[in-house]
Amino acid sequence: MGADQAQMVKRLCFDGAAIQVVVGPPGTGKTFALAAAREAWEQSGFKVLGALVARRAAMELTASSGIDATSVAALLADLRQAPGELLDAETVLVVDEAEMLGTRPLDELVRHTNAAGAKLVLVGDHAQLPEIDAGGVFRALASRTAAIRLDVNRRQEREADRELLDLWRSGQLRQALSVAVDGGDLVMAPTPEDAYRQIVSDYCAAHATGEDAVMLAPSRAEVAHLNRLARGTLLEAGRVDASGIEVHGRTFASGDRIVVRRNDRRLGVENGTRGHVVAADPKSQSLTIALPDGTERALPSRFIHLRTRSGRSAVEHGYAMTAHLAQGMTTDRTFVLGSETIYREWGYVAWSRARRSTRFYAVEAELEDEHHTAAGPSNDRFGELVRRLDRSEAQQVGSDALPDRRADAAKHGRVIHLHEALGPRPPKFRHRRRWDRAARRIERFRARHGIVDPVDALGHEPAGRLERLAWRTAQREIQRYHLEAGDGRSRGSGRSIV
């Protein structure tokens, strides 16, 4: 156990806080440390329970740390029925991947643990995929409390990968991608077809060596296309049997990589369970799959021909998947398809899954005429990729958000640059939303570019191309607000944009 892990266990056991926050970036060994904490708690007479947003991740936590875990939804359903039967003053509740837990379910867990006198441990990483529901609480708690932090990357084998992730986490995406370029891990394809062809070719080469490899893509449509291409290539190479079982228009045969999309505890599988087919019986319409840990599961006909509530098949090909399904997963090699829909947290999760290497495939960006500079097209395209990736989807709690506290201060002149650029926050809801959007744009620009002028919201137009684009975007947001509000003013930093 490393020094940071040992410190985590000591603080969890000795600090005595009713709620404790653990910030653990990918690969820092938080599950291993949680297993040690569980042993200490249980030997001291405490009961340890676990909960995660995804049931699959709950199974993995149980297998790797020994903590009896379930999904947050299932736990809350039990607590509403009989809270006293699960939680008491001798209980520790560990919520892993807490950065994905929305504000409302987290609030309910806090109320249940507080009423029972139990201890609540929130473990996660706010740099990874954010909550789907309204959220931002884990991020806020990590900044407001004396959070326990793990800081040693124990997953990535290459120093370059560890350096890239450190840079990415700190928001230095240009430097991070430069590391990838130096290591040959960033592939710029001229067309989407070229990107698909290259990623599938590299994945199949890794598959042929027997490595645990996976392709990641942002959308389900892209994942489905990658699965079709990869299976076709492996079928031609003889690595997948020609005959198998037809399930909802897809064929599953020996050698196929699959992912389960339904929960069934009797069969020992959950939504997101990965494996490869070792036997496909057309007569009984059943599959036998081997999981990454070497164990096998038998999937009968009654299961594999089911559909999920959303209409998806209970089993799908698993050569490719989304990053949301892959969060918490560790592989040997990862091949990442980067389209225009990706953002900073998505990229961070995708880059951090593999032990040995990650390769990122991006389509060269289309450049508008105004974007061309003397630096040359290659530099422009690299800059466009950086700009595309440098977009955060992280959520904020209401007390941190701009609209209320800071906006109210602006009305009274205490945040002068917002008042000068936008005027007072309007009373009409529709106009308030546009005001809030423009104010957030201003604050992001000032934070990223070090603007400290108390009056001029955006400062002078920057000389750098990317900085100038961001400056002009913020100016346009200000002008759109005034046009929509119809106040007849043209504010901003005193310079108009044509």
C-alpha cells in the first residue's frame, strides 16, 4: 500500500467525520484502499455497505473490495421501506463513483445516514464524467472540505500516459495532446471513413494478440458501426466462427466479444458485463461467455432474446462501447474515436482506461477561411482539435452558479464588470436565462485568460488566434443578450464585432 493509500485508510478510520469525501483519479488504487478500510471497520464491529449509480459497478466493487454493494436506486428503495433495518450508528455507507450521483438522491442518502447516525463516505473524481441529473455536489464538497486525495497513478505503465493524464486533468489540453503526438498516439484522419478504417485495423491487430482491448466512441450509432466493422474483419480472419445464433438481427458466435445490457443476478450478470463467447448452441439458443476474470456464465435462450426497457437487445457485440459504459473499467489497450461531440471529461475517462496504451483517432477539423493563419494548416487543425476538446460539461451546485449570488451582487455594483457588460439582471425569466448564459461566458473567459480588470469584462482583443476566437464568441453572447432584451444598448468591452 502506498503512502497516499495508507493516509486515506487512517483518515477514514480515525477522523470521525460523519461525511467524508475521497477524491481518487483513475488508476490511483482507491478500491484497494477501500478494501483495507473495510477490513478495519469490520474488525472494529462496524457493518459496511456500498452503493453506486450503476449496478454493474456495484458488482465490481463487491468483487474487488469485499464491500456488499448495490445500486443507489435499489438502496434508496429499501431505505424508504425500512430504514432502520439497514442503517444504524454502527454502519458505514460507501458511495463509489459519487461524482455521477445527482443532487436529489445524494441529499436523500445524507438524510437517511444522518437520521441513523451512520457514516457516509463519498468516493469519486469530479474530473470524470459528470452527473446526468442535476448535480455538482461532489465537486463542491471536494473543494469545500478537507477531502482525502489519492495522487499516485498506479494503472498506466508508460510515463508518457501518466504525464498526459496529469496535463489533461489540469486543463492543459494542448500540452496533453502534444504528448500524444510525440508518442504516436494521436491519429489525425482526413475523413471519418479513414478514421473508422484505421481504428478498426489497429483494434483487430491488438485483438489477434489476445490482449484485452476495446474501442470507445461517444454515440451509440458510432459504437454500432465500429462493432459491425470489427466483427466483419475478425470474421474474415477466422477469429470468429461463421455460424452462431441470430439475436434481434445480430449473429453471436464463438469468438465474439459481447456486452450484457440487462441485470440478472441469478445468472451473475449486470448491465455492462463484458465477456467473449466460448460456445454458442443453436439448438438450445444459448451462449456461454467467459468474463475477464476467467469465470464463465451460461446465458439461456430466455435471457439472450429479451430486450431492455428502452428496446435494446439483452446482449450486444462488445468490440466497442461508450465511455459511460466503460467508466470504472480497466483494459490493456484502448482505441478512442474522437468526434465533434466529445468534451473534456469524456476524453479524460477514455484516455485513462488502459494500462499499456491508448490511441486517439480524430477527424481533421474543417477550417473556415478566417481561421487560416501563417502557422500552416497542420497547426491550425491541431488547434481546432484542442478547441473542440476543451469544453467542459461539469455541473455546478446552485450556490456556486453565477445567476443568484453573483448576479445579485452585480445589480448592486459589487461585480462591476458584469454590470458594465450586461447591466442589471432582468426580472423576466426568458431574459434572465440569456443574461445568465452571457455572464457564464464572461466568467469562463476571464478565468481562462487571467482577466482581472474590475470594469472591462473581456479586456482588449487578444492577438492569438484561439484566444481571439474565444473573445469574439463572448462578445457575440453579450450582443445577443442585448438584442433579445431589446434594451438598445451595445455593451461589452467597448468594441463592436462585425
